[in-house]
Amino acid sequence: MTPTATQQALPAQAPPPSLAELHEINAGMQAFQVSVLPSGREFGVNQGEAMLAAGIRQGVGLPYGCKDGACGSCKCKKISGVVLHGPHQSKALSDEEEANGFVLTCCGVPFSDVVLESRQVTEAGAFPIKKMPSRVMLLEKKSHDVMLVKLQLPANDGFAYHAGQYVEFILRDGARRSYSMATAPRPSPVLTALTTTPVQAGADGAGVTPTPTPTPTPTLPVPPAPGHGLELHIRHMPGGKFTDHVFGAMKEKEIVRIEGPFGTFFLREDSAKPMILLASGTGFAPIKAVIEDMQLKGIDRPATLYWGGRRPADLYLDDWVKAKLAEMPNLKYVPVISNAVPEDNWSGRTGFVHAAVLQDFPDLSGHQVYACGAPIVIDSAKTAYTTEGGLPEDEFYADSFITEADKARA
Ligand SMILES: Cc1cc2nc3c(=O)[nH]c(=O)nc-3n(C[C@H](O)[C@H](O)[C@H](O)COP(=O)(O)OP(=O)(O)OC[C@H]3O[C@@H](n4cnc5c(N)ncnc54)[C@H](O)[C@@H]3O)c2cc1C
Ligand code: FES
């Protein structure tokens, strides 16, 4: 199908069609091929399917966050081809960006073969996405509005993920809510031994297995032991469909349905650059997983954690971080409070957490930044770091915790 034919199918100036309408429009057409540069990864897209859904289905690590046209994390440059978008927010993709050839893969449906440019496409192994029942093992209030929730996964099921990824709760009405996993996967002891025991050639050419070393191979992800629990940090949003339940009727032993792992927020282990870890509120959850992962794998790149909250109590695992500092000499910690009151006796850094980073690191050109939490913090950080701090855009990795309120505000 040519661009002209596509344009004929849709009236000019029409509001963006829904994904269902796009599916109808290109029903009967062939499936198309998407190629991603510079990695050269290729995958097929079914009729009416958004490129991201097809990429996830086939294990291609395209970057994304909300999967719903709201955050802009999946934005990439289209080198060639015809793509029509389903509903999305102009904050995620402006008309000007679209005119300049940018697309959102989460709601962009191809109408021809397409070539994209996305430097963040990962080589890291993509793990199978599973739907699982799981049991709430523990509910522990960490502050007035943060609940630590531990989920027990099915005992016979090794759930593999990258530290930093998230799961979705599937609610009774089919709605979904995303929560980042706050612990690194604990490798199964047997598999760890296998992957850390390289076989070397002996003098006669036969394999010789040296004594296992205690350091796991960082590039080869191993599935965690079966029955592994998941820790989540859930902030109460009054009036929220799911978090009202978490802070109200939810009880330990409740069975919930989750699906995952999702997301492309995880440590890029092929870089030696120093890192800024930026968390606002419960954005600390995936950052905690990344810190644990670094420790488990013996990664000693310099990392500075900036964790922001309104009041000191919002830094609900401050003690955990301080204990890690004693164990990880490469880790530094800067807590930042924006709305301290006199009875807090706060003598540390104040102001906006993303701004504190630039005060300390005015030149970020040689860094990687990993940022999670409130969309306003993530958006402000990305803009400031790339424009004022010289951070290359593709060295900013983030999950923006978009909510229904953010979507409605756009
Ligand atoms: C990739 C990702 C990872 C995330 N990880 C985490 C995490 O680790 N921890 C965490 O706490 N959160 C996380 N979130 C946010 C989380 O998914 C939920 O959005 C959040 O918990 C709110 O869910 P809810 O169902 O309680 O509220 P919702 O029903 O989504 O409502 C949120 C708020 O908006 C209001 N609202 C609802 N609809 C409208 C409307 N139409 N107009 C105006 N206001 C409205 C509600 O009253 C409420 O205050 C993540 C989000 C993403 C995208
Ligand atoms: S806009 Fe596409 S993943 Fe958020």
C-alpha cells in the first residue's frame, strides 16, 4: 500500500483512528516487516498490530514505558515506511515531531515495510512474558502512603526478569496497573554454578573445568529459583482503582493475577560509564533492584543515587540505602527533600531532586542516567540533562510512572 492509498483511507484532518479502526483499515493487507537500525533486528507485524506489541511478542527489545501513547519512551526515528498512529498524547509525540519522521511504536501501525532507528534496542535476552496467579505474602506499610507488597509466585515456575522491569496487575474488569519489581532476581544456585564455571581447553585439547568462581557472569541472565517472591512498592493514590484496594480491603493470602516482565528500564552492562540513579518517591523500587543487581554481579561502576521526596518520611527505605553504602564503596547517596517543615529537622539537601543532580554534575556528557518515578520529574530531568548537561539522549533510561490522572490531564 502506498502512502497515497493510506491517506485516501482516512479523511484529512480526521482525529487519530483507534487501534481497532486501524486494524480494519489494513485488514486484508499483508503483514509487514520492521527493521531496526543500527542493530539490524527485524520482526514481522501482523495486520493492524502496533509495532511495539509485535516487537515484544518476538523478543525484540524496543524501548517503551506506558504502552499507551502517554510517556514518549517508545519514540524513535522512522527512516522509511508508512506508519499511522492510534490515539496518543501530544506530550508523547507532537505534530512537529511526527512531521519530522518520529513515531511511537506503542500505537504506530505500519502500512508498509518500515525501517526505524533506535539505539536503545537491547541485545540483552528478552524473557518470556507470563500471566500468573500469585499470592499476596506480605503487606507492610512503609510510610503513610507507601505499601511494600510481597507476592509469592507459583512454586514450580521460574519467573525470569531483568532488575528494573515491571509487572502488570490484571484487575477484575480487565484494567491493568504497572508496578516495578523492587528486588533483583536471585539466580538459581545450580544455574549460577553452571554459568560461572567456564570450560577451558586443557593441554590435550580436552575440556578442563576449573574451580567455580563466586562471581556470576554479568552478561548471561539466569532464571531465578522457582517459588521466588516479588517485592513491590505501591504508593496510595486516593480515588485510585487499584491502590484504594491495596490500602483498604487487600489482605495477605489474596490471590492476584499478574503479567510480566515488561519494560526496558534495566542496567546496560556493556557500558563502564559512571551512573546517576534518580528516584522520586516509589520510583526507588526499580532503582533498588538495580542496586541489588550490581551488588550480586560485582559491578563496581561508580553510581550516585539521588532520591527525592516531599518530606523525609517519603524516603521510606533510607536505612536500607545507608546499609548498602557500607557494603558498596562504589555507591554514593544524596537524599533530597522538597517540602521539609521545621519539625522534620532536615539538614540535608533541599529542592527538586532532578536539579540537585545538575548542581553536582553540571557535565553529564560521560554519564548514564537511570531515572524512575513521577512523570514531571522524569520529563524535567531528561530535558535539563540533555540540553544543559550534555547527556546524550540515548544514555537516559527511564520509567515514568504515568497514571490515569496524567493521561486525563494531557
Ligand atoms: C511502567 C510503570 C511502572 C510503575 N511502577 C510503579 C511502582 O513501582 N509504584 C507505584 O506506586 N506506581 C507505579 N506506577 C504507577 C501505577 O501503575 C498506577 O498508575 C498507580 O498506582 C495508580 O493506580 P490506581 O489504579 O490506584 O489509580 P488510577 O485509577 O489510575 O487513578 C490515579 C489517580 O488519578 C485519579 N483519576 C483516575 N481517573 C481520572 C480521570 N479520568 N481524570 C482525573 N483523575 C483521574 C484517581 O482519583 C487517582 O487519584 C507505574 C506506572 C508505570 C507506567
Ligand atoms: S508512549 Fe509509547 S510506551 Fe509510552
